[in-house]
Amino acid sequence: MIPTRSDAPPGWRHSNLKKSFKLGVRSLLTSFSKEDVYKAFPTFSNHEKEKIQGMFIQIIKSLHENIEEEFEAICQDTQVGATLDAVEQLVEEQTLDLLPAQSLDPQEIKETLSKLKRDEINYLSSLLEKAERQNEILKAKIESLKQARDDAEAATDALSKLRSWNSKYESLLGGN
């Protein structure tokens, strides 16, 4: 089991992971501009468009918060911080002298280094597998969000067409 340091600040790898995730989510959720809202609802008044834009911003903020909270929960559940801290520690240890000060038999040194490398490979392989599983989970969530965004855009287009048809129908009725 990996030791946890709940009171310690996150290491730089953990901080970089969080920053990268937040940047990725932010760009995903801010890709729909005010101009896009105005284009999507051409028959609405400016006041209605402003209201829709405000509602959209609230939805995006809520989605953003929910995604970040879910990411944090996953990181805590899977002890990502502790794992990355352990990786940092392993990297630091690699820079230290692995051999004791006393002279050892070359065969003994070879066996010791081989065992250390095998253990390290096994440990890093398990970390990689865990990271790949988490990556797949995050990819699935991102795809789900993209699908939800596409569904919202389709609903917006349908609503726009319905309003346009309604407007045309009303003008036809008013003309008779």
C-alpha cells in the first residue's frame, strides 16, 4: 500500500495533473460563445437572448464544478496524489547511490540491481495499469459530456426551427 500524506501539499506531478485537467475541462466547456447563442436564436429578442446566455453560463458553471468535484473524488478514491508522490520519491531515490559504501561481489551487485529493477518494473507497471484505467474512465466521461453538448446543440436548433415555423404560421394567420 502506498503511504498517504493527507496533510502535505501535493507534489508537482499531482499539481500538474490537476492543472492540465482543469485547462482541458475549461476549454471544453467554454467553446460556446455569446455570438453562438445569438446565432442559434435569431428570432428571439435581445432580452430573451441575454436570458438564454445567462442560463447557459449557469449550466456551464454547474457542469464545470461537477466535473472538477468528480475528478477530485476519483483522485482521492484512487489515491492519485499519494501514487504520484511515490513516483516522485522513486525518481529522487534513483539519483541516490544504490550501492553501500563497502565493496560487494560483482555477482551480488548484479543480482541486487536486477531484483531492484524487476521490483521497480512491477510497481511502475501496476501504476501504469491504474492510470490507464483512470484514463479510460475520464475519456468516457468526456465523450459523455461531448454527447450532451451535441444533444443540447441539436435541441437548440430544433427549438430555433420551431420558433421560426411558429413565427411564420402566426404571420400567415395574421395576414388572413
